[in-house]
Amino acid sequence: MNFIKRVGSLDDRAVGSLALGVAGLFFFNVLFGPIAIVLGAVTARRHGAGTPSRNAGLIGIVLGVADLIVLAALMASQLHHGSVLWHV
């Protein structure tokens, strides 16, 4: 007998939302954040409550919002006399 319980796999959109949400925390947050939010919202609407894909979609939405918060914090830290200065 096979005693290993198979866990349901995640939807591809949920995986994309999680990956873009995490990547957006470090770079390209202006691009990856909104995409993570949209993919997470689509995934959360398609799957029922309590499913792993829905939970991953909701986490992707949270990470996407965190990306935009990081972007806002970076922009606010670079404000000098009403203009944004970026130094690389």
C-alpha cells in the first residue's frame, strides 16, 4: 500500500504571484508588485476558500502590496526639496 498522502498542487498563477511578489521586494517593485496583485486576485477568485491555491493567491496579493509599500518608502527616502534624486 501507498501511505503517502498526495498534496494538491498550486495553480500556475498562484506560483507566479508568489514568485513576482518575492522578487519585487528586491528589484523592479514598480512592475512586479501590480502584476503579483493581479495574478493573486485572479487566483483567489477562481479557487474556493481554504484551498492551497487561494491561500497562495492571497499571500501573493499581500506581497504585491508590500512591494508597493517598499517603493513608496524608497521614493520618500529620496525626496530632497521636492524632487526625487536617485544615486547609483
